Amino acid sequence: FGNVSLLHLTDCHAQLLPGYFRQPNINLGLGSHRGQPPHIVGEAMLKHYGIAPGSRAAHALTHLDFVAAARTYGKVGGFAHLATLVKQLRAERPGALLLDGGDSWQGSATALWSNGQDMVDASKLLGVDIMTGHWEFTLGADRVTEIVEKDFRGKIDFLAQNISTRDFGDAVFKSHTVREINGVSVAVIGQAFPYTPIANPSYKIPQWSFGIQEESLQTTVNALRAQGIAVIVLLSHNGMDVDLKLASRVTGIDVIFGGHTHDAIPEPIIVSNRAGKTLVTNAGSNGKFLGVMDLDIKAGRVADYRYRLLPVFADLIPADAEMESLIQRHREPYLPELTRELATTETLLYRRGNFNGSFDQLILNAMLNVMDAEVAFSAGFRW
């Protein structure tokens, strides 16, 4: 279908291997967002999208009967399996671009010990074309700049229209890139997490300023439209609620591929604004999903679209040998530590929850015990 295809992953958090990942059982929405995607979970999610209970899709998208379903359907994600899926989709969709919404270089022991190099190498081998960032910046300005200017040069465009220097307001990264897909001009604008200096250690990026930068985004979109660009995409790490608001205010964007809040949304949300409509999507986290957007472009505009959020079930998709070898090479120096048994649990330890997770609680209990404290706080391991 169509003549432009865009593949989207986000928030993999350095999870190179398949694993078990439980979706949240609570996701509160306030005001008009109450009871609307992305703020629906469990049975409400299944009902809203017409998904059969007990199915693979139900397991991928909800927390329902998680332990039993995980035993039935197996592990999800894993870059070797993701690589096979990406190759298959690209073979069916000539010219397809692979977009990475960020939070890719952080979240595992090997990413920490290799200063993100394992994920940089895996992203290049996976065939990522364009990415933006958030937790990447905790590696520090120098390391991020090194990766962008050396590892990514000529291979991956790192975009962020909303990052500038604090002194003169100069752009730190390219704001956008324009690609031609099957004769159609496609612009991708990058939107890094706007609150990085608040949510992450600001001393890591002391000379960089962030923010949503709505006006500069609109200026960029207007300039691209004036050039006759047929498709304009925002690759965002705002979080879905911010993306929905932004789509109602900034005109001229065809699709927002979002990240940050780890929302797995099987259908785009159509947002109206004063000049048209924008499709807003989000592709979950931890390498568990791959979003596939097929656009039909006619007379220089999006005439129609098809979208699928594909769950990556490791038992259904064979591992790509080259990616599997790369992962093994990066893990090999650390295997004694990675395979060291720390403890055994008799109950489910899960991470994902909007307020808390059992793994979060374990960490807090350990802090109380080891530090002999009366109160312990978590900065959000639950995400």
C-alpha cells in the first residue's frame, strides 16, 4: 500500500536481548484525556481496539493474565529478532526509513560499561536512518558529540530542532533532514526530550538549552512546506500527551512518531488543528514493538495511510545471525558478571507501572534495609 513507508521504534533502553515485559495496569488521564488513548489499560484497551482476550495481541498490549500469557507466548523484543523483521519489511517496502525515537543508548549493564558503544553499533547494524534523543544525553555532551560526528557520520542523522547553546542560541544538532522516497520528498524533524535538564543531570549538558520550542518548530515546518516538501514528519521524544497538544497547535505536520511515555498504541490518534490534521503515534518500549506507517502520497499530499504496531515475539521471528553475533561480542567481556545469580524470587517482579512496580518496591525495600532508613524514594525505575 502507498509509496512512502516509515518504520519506527523508540525507548528500547538498550535491551538487546529478548525478555518479558508487562504493560501497565494503571494509566491516568485527566479532563478530556480521561478514558482515552493512551490512558486506557487492560479490558478497556481490548474493548476500545476490538482485541480478543487471551490472544497474542492482548498479551502484547495489556497486563492481563501476564504470567500465564508470558509462559504461553514467550519472550518479546531482542535486536536480533528486530533486525530480521526490519529486513523483511524493507524488502517489501523499497526506500523505507527506520526512525529511532531515542532512549536507546541507556538502560543495560553493557550500555553503561561500554559508554553506549554496544547500542551505537547495534543501531548502525539494524539500519537506523534517523534518531533523536533523551537519555542519550546522560552520556555527556562530549560523548554524544563524538558518537554523532564519528560513529554516525554518513550513516545516521541525529536530529533535534529544540536544542541550542545557552550563550548564543546556536543549533547544536541538525533540526531536520529531507529524504526522497520513491520520488516523494519527505522531511523528518527531530524533537528531543524538552525537559532533559530537569529530568536528568544537567551538569552532563551544561551548555545546552532544551524546551519544546513550538515557534521554531512551526517556522521549520512552514519553510519546508514553502519548499514543496510533500510529507513532513516529527520524530519526537516529547511524551504522547505533549505530542497530542503540539499537534493541535502546530500546523503542517503529517505524522508525529512519539516516544518517552512508552505508550503502545495500535492505531494513530487523529488530531485536528486550524490548518488540517496530524496523525500521532507511539510505539511502546524495550524493543517490544515496531511501528509501520505506509503513506499514499498523491498530488504532493498524504491521501491515505495504513498503520500497524507490530509486536516482536521472539519465538515467531528467527534471530538475525549477524546481529546475534554482534550482541554476543559486546556481552562476552562481561559474561561472568552478567550471569552471576543474585537472588531468586517466588513472586512476579515487573518494572512497568505508572506509579509503582514490584521491582521498584524491591529496590526501595533494599534501600530501607541497607541504609536503615525510615523513608526511601525511587526516581522512577518503574518506567
